[in-house]
Amino acid sequence: AARKQAIMDQVRNELAQANAQQLMNNMNERCFKACVTKPGDSLSSSEQTCLTRCLDRFMDTFNIVSKTYISRIAKERSESESTPFN
């Protein structure tokens, strides 16, 4: 049972890492497309500002969604534990 749990934990960790990498890729791609109109050797100050704001908004949104999701899962879990089976 301990070995099975260790494998499950490892799979969860790998999935979390893959999801985080996908989030970063999506965030970079979307913000780059929105903020960098003429790619060159360096970013203009307005592009830097745009990227900073875009990345901040993306992370704020991700954090709000994550907290809401975790709260919902915890609530459902506690409700299912307190509900007797028929």
C-alpha cells in the first residue's frame, strides 16, 4: 500500500509540474503576442510594461481560480465525508 501511494504521489507531482510548465508556456505565448508587436534585439519600455502587467494579470487570475477550485474540492470532500451512505 505504501509503494502504491508513493507511485500515486509521484504521478501527481509530475502532473503538477507538467501543468505548471503548460501554464508558463501559455502565459508567455499570450503575453508575447499581445505586447510585442515588432520583435527585435530588445524590448521597448512600453513592451516591458505591457509584459509585466500581462504576466501579473495572468498569475492573479490563475491564483484566484486555483483558490476557488481548492475550496470547492475541500467543501465537496467534507460534505461527502459527513453524508452517511444509504
